[in-house]
Amino acid sequence: MATSSDNKAIVLRLIDEVLSKGNLAVADQLLDADFTLHLPGLPEPVRGSEGLKRASEAFRIGFPDRRVVVEDAFSEGDKVAVRVRQQGTHQGVFQGLNATGKQVNVTAIAIFRVVNGKIAEEWLSSDRLGLLQQLGAIPAPASR
């Protein structure tokens, strides 16, 4: 039976290899066949390793130098929670926005459920508003 530490190592490998380095093939090794990614604002969850690969690749097209830095990681039982910072330069089309050349620094929190050594589910909450403000797509609040 996997320990909390084992589960955390699996999640950290996914973040490092797939999300930060863009090594999408590793997703097939780490994700359960029925993997589900829950994202606020989407009508349906992202499903399977192919779904995660497409979502990750869409981000990488917009930010080819994307780097995901884990700032905190906690695990208990089958759950792993992480707080990450995503950094990159907007060099390609992202969500319909042409490249701006702007550097972004966006935080996110995710909770993963690991079953039998594979990631079965992820709940992700990221600062999408902050990202769009940094890109100039939405006005940032005036400083006081």
C-alpha cells in the first residue's frame, strides 16, 4: 500500500516532468485511466491523460518557457495538496490572446487524489483573473 510520502512523490513528479518540463509522455505513467481534472468555469471536467496533455500543451504554446515551482506540498492518506507558482513569458497564442511578450507570475492551489500509485483526480484553482490582468486582457485595479 502506498504511503502519503509515495503519493506526494507521484504528484511532484507530475508537476516537474509534465507541467514544468513539458514531458507529456510521463502523464501516461502517472495518471489513472479514469483521471479527472476539475477546473472552475468549465462545463465538463478534463478527462484522461490525453485531456491533461491537451490542457498542458495549450498553456505551453502560449508560454513556451513555462516553469511551475512548488511552494508547498502536503499529503495525508490518498490526498496531496500543493501550492504552486507558474511563471513564463507570453510568446504564443493563449486563450485567443496573441503573444504580448509579458512575463507572468500566477499562483494556483491543487488537490490530488492518488489511488494505487496513480493520480485519479485533481481539483485545481488558479488565479486566472491575475493572469489575464498581467497579460493586459483585463484592466488591473488602480494602485492606491
